[in-house]
Amino acid sequence: MQKRIDISGLQTKAIEAMMGLENYVSGSELPATLKELIKLRASMINNCAYCIQMHTPVAQQSGITVQRLMALAAWQESPLFSDVECAVLAMTDEMTLIADQGLPEATYNRCIELLGETATAQCMMQIVTINAWNRIAISTKMEHAS
């Protein structure tokens, strides 16, 4: 693989700003398992190997089983995810693929119903943040050390 620019070395203020966003979502009141499901699902959709490799062990440490990690690729067909997780995964899919149909009212309303406005907003920001990290990692061809 051809070496590409190191944004963290060239654009330190931009990465500091991204880290501010990362610190915000990391400190949100969402359960760690929900945060990791969002990160992994968006990274799967975006084909971001770097982020998948980074977040898989973290997801396991947060209590997500290997079976659920494997089922995440087909979450819509799996009985292993709660109603809240399914609503958030639907929002993750739709926001990650935002150009396809936007965020449909049904998905948005389901998240508000199950999570409330604050947690829905926190989920949205988690989705936005991981998508930004995916785009940095993919376009600079970052490789995970493991």
C-alpha cells in the first residue's frame, strides 16, 4: 500500500478539534455497548478496517459478545439486539448512508420514543464522529498496528 499523508502530523489543530468531539461523545451518558455498536456498524458500512480493528476489542471489553459482533453485519435479521439497539443501528445505517434517503421520520421518531431527545442527539453525534474518523482513516490508508 502506498504511503499517504499523516493528517495528525500535518493538521494538528484539526485533529485536536476532532479529539474534542471524540472526548464529548466518549463522555456522553450513552452505554458503552451502544457507543461501540454505533462505531462498529458505521465502520462496517464504510469498509474502514482500521476502525473495525480498533473498536472490536473495545466492544468486547464493554461486554459485547463475539456472537453479537458477528451478527452486527445482519442486525436487521438478528434476534440478538434490543429494540433500542435496533433503533440506533437503523439510525446509524441511515445517517452513514445519508445520501440514499436521509434520516426517515420513522427512524427518527422511533429513536426519540425509545431514547428521548438527549440520548438521540448523543447517538447522532456518535454517528457523525465515527463517520468522520472513518473518512480520515480510509482516505489516508491508515493501518492498525494489530
